Amino acid sequence: MSISNNILHHIENFTSQRDKELLAFSLLKSIREILSPIRTSILTLNGQDEPTMEIALTNGESCEYRYQDISVSDSTRASLDYINTWHLDELMKAHDDQYTSFHVLQQSRQQNQYLIITLDNKPSRSESYIVKGMLSIYGNFSSLLAESQTDELTGLMNRKTFEESIVKLYQGTAFEEESDLKSNWIAIIDLDHFKNINDSAGHLYGDEVLIHVSRIMRQTFTQDDMLFRFGGEEFIILMRNRTRSQCAENLDKLRLNVQEIVMNNLDPITISIGVCEFQKDVFHVTLMDQADQALYYSKQNGRNRVTFYEEIVEAGLAKDNSVTHGDIDLF
């Protein structure tokens, strides 16, 4: 395969992806095949410069995703600080007969993302030119992909992306339980009396409330959690690796923080929440129904509260309607 055809093959490969993680993996794999590096990785830092995700590819075929205990060396920190201070797009550093190049993939208030490539030899001018062109195409495609997966008003992920994420949950690629004490959770959040806000203050005020709530959601939850605007005034949170008490604490913190929203001539903003534990052997439609039953209980019992589905089952206020994968035949 000629060099030009090889490059086109890589571009075709990663622009065919419709998943951010697969897109990142495809980029790393393309970089490896072009440069034969010692290691390539994509490092994501949050607004406080704390590492929240690392996708790494070594000489082997496996791609490693890390969300916790991410080690960032002092030299890497210094290089990233230098890039940010001088507003650079890339930086090459030599050390111990190796070369490391740093490339900015994304910069925003919420997160910064970098491609880091470690090589035995300094890349040639043509190799650097090829990588730079691929990163430009990758950045443009990544932006288009993000737009298609994002709710335009709030910036949270949209309903279509939620449905795709649920599939990933069942495939085990998005969430993994790390201990018997911790689990994953699905929470449905609904703004109380939102129709009254739209009717009394107008839809522009209603949109502003939704924007405020989405901002508080981002501040309350971690990069590992998945935040969605499901539609209208309804939101969904998929929480990863929490004990029940940690889940309850986070959701109650969200509820209290939303109460602090102050808007002229509006009553205090409140939310009702229903939550259930994610179980891989129970259909997601059933899990959503469980969380929705818990939300309904919150709405019917004073609003502005968090209700766990298991609580209303234990109290005899709801029947456990779990339908497992083995209970029906799929055609």
C-alpha cells in the first residue's frame, strides 16, 4: 500500500467511528502504525488540572482505559504547563535518548485533552507533517461527533447518546463494578412545576433554568459519570462505582445546590429524583421503569426529594418488576 493510500486508509478508519472512545483508540492505532512509537496516549485533565481519563496504547494490540489512579510525571506536568502558558499547539522534548511530543486535542473550561507520543527517534519532517494533518482532521471530526451527541441548549449528552450508552453498559465497556460494596446507578431528575415557570416567566427564563441546572450537575458529579438531558425538563445521570450512601449523598447535594439558584420573580427551583441500581441481568427498559416509579413517588410525596426504588419496594409501595434476560426469548 502506498504512503498516500495508507494515510487515506487511517483517515477513513477513524472518521467512520461514531463513538468517542473508539475514535480515540482509532487515532492512537493510526499514530502507532505511522510512527512506531514506544507509547502513545490521550490524557484528559479536568478544569482543576486533575487527570480524569487516560487512554494508552503500547506496542501490543490492547488499549488501556484508566479513570482512576492515573500517574502523571513531573516532567509531563511541566511540559503541559509550558504548552498552556505559551498557548502552544504542540511541543517536542528530548530526554534519555527518547523524544516525547505533546499535542493539544481539546482545551476548554471543563477539560483539556492531550495526545502524548514517546519515540526512539525524532520524527522526520514528513512524519510530523502527516501527524499534524491527521490531528487537524481528527479535531474537526471529533467536534462534529460531539455536536451530534450533545444537547444544544445545556451542553449535556442527548437522548440518542443515552440510548447508545446503555448498550455499552450491557456490553461492559462503559462501567465495571470494582467491588461488592460499590455499584452503578441510574437516576432520573425532573424539575418541579417547570410548566409554571414557562407559563409565568416565559420560555427564555425556562431555558435559563435548564442551563443553570445542567451547570450544577457538572459541578456536582465527576468526569466518570454520564450526564444527559433526556428531554424537556428531565435529566438522567449514570453514576459509576458508588456505594449506595455515596450515591444518595451526591444526589442530595445536587438537590440542595439547585435550591440555591436565584432568579428574579421566581419561586425557589426544586427537583425530584428517582434512582435505582444498575443490574446487567435486568433489561434497561425495566431499570428505567424502576427509576421512574421512584421519581413518581418523590413527585407524589412532597417533591424536592430523592427516592430509591428499593425503598418503595421494601415499604410495599411498589412491586419488584425486574425482568431478566433469561425470562423471555428474543427473536
